[in-house]
Amino acid sequence: MEYVLGAVQAVYRRYREEEADYRSLPQRVLVGRLGAMGQSLFAPPNVKGWPGGPSWLNTSTLLERDNYAGALAMGTLWPSLSLKQAIGGVRAEVRAKLVAFLAEGNPAGPALSRRVREAVHAILSMAEYQLA
């Protein structure tokens, strides 16, 4: 749950309901993605709840997390929203690599938009973000 909602909060700019670009979060889409990652909302495996930490990282859940990160970063999770702002709290050397990737070839227009989405996908797929 923290990964799914944290990624949405990190990637999309918040709008007030009266603003033209406001869109409500598609809760069914997010709940479906949680289920695919092994966490059926409001249905823990026992009264103790779900295990924490790295127990969420296995071949199935890691692939689904990567697919989720890609859909979120590319704006295909729910097509009516667009990527407004990407945030990355990463180490300096990783940030430098991301900045170099973004600037490579001096992209503009749609190419720059695509490059930013690819960088966001990379950030959301990083081990540091997965375990944050």
C-alpha cells in the first residue's frame, strides 16, 4: 500500500477540486494493482496483518511493481492524467546519472516528456525506492 500510494504522491501534482486539471484517483485501478502485488486491500492473511520489509520482494511482486512503476511513469495507469512533476530523493551519484540521461541528446517537446517518464520509471524501480 505504501509503495503504490507513495509512488502516486511522488509523481503526480496535486490539484484542488475546482482546478481544471483535477482528476480523482481511480481507486479500483489502484486496488487492482495492490491485489496483483499480493496485498488484497482489507483482507490481510491473518490478524497480525501482512509481513513487512523485503518479504514483499519476490519474482512475481517485483515484476508487478515494475509494471506499475512503468504505467504510472508513462501516464498509462489512468490515461486522463498526465505526468506533471517527478520527484527523486536519490543519492548524488544516482541523481547525476539521471540528470545526464535526461539531458542526453538535448531532447525537446514529446521526446523530453518521454525521457522524463523513463527517468521516473527508473526511479520507481530502484531498490532504494522499493525498500523506502
